[in-house]
Amino acid sequence: LAPENPHPIINTCQTNQILTTPTGTLTSENCPNNYPNNLDCSYTIRGQNPNDKIRITFDNRFSIENHANCNYDFVELNGDVFCGTEQPENMEFIGEVVVNFVSDASVVRSSFSV
């Protein structure tokens, strides 16, 4: 990430991108508009030190295709999967957190932003 931007916004689908800036925003592609179909994005948010706390806060625009088991579109943080329109609670991780976003070939919704 560019050192001249202390609060970067990442809004393009990447695979295995590592993010290490102390603050920033990660959004689904096209946020706040509908994200595209057939995405498979993965990001690792890593602290500067192994014991750094990483705080994840979803904004209130959270809207991902709903399914009881989140089988179609979802955002996943270290194995916890979220979909639908209920804003996930704030989370805290130590050292790093892996964020995956997957969308299938059909229904799309507006976005997620952390």
C-alpha cells in the first residue's frame, strides 16, 4: 500500500493480498453498489508485530446474499462465515486475520465494508 496514504481503501478483488498498514478500509468491489458475480478474493491483514491487535468493524451497509449456511456469497474471517443483512459484531484478532470474499454466479447484493 502506498506510504503516502495513511488510511487506504482497498476495493478491488485480489488473491492472497497482504495488508500491513495500521488502518484502512476493505470493501467489496463496487461498494456501495452491487458486487460482481464469480468473485474469489482473499486478503491477509497482518499487524506490524505478531501480538498486535487487529480490530474489524463492519459498517451498517452489510448486505450479502442470504442463505442459512452462507453457501453462495459470503465474507469469511479466520473461518467464521457471514452473509445476509445483519451487521456482524466488532471483532478483534491477534497478529493477523484472513478475509475471504466469495460470490457465486447468480444473486448479488450491495456490499460489505470493514
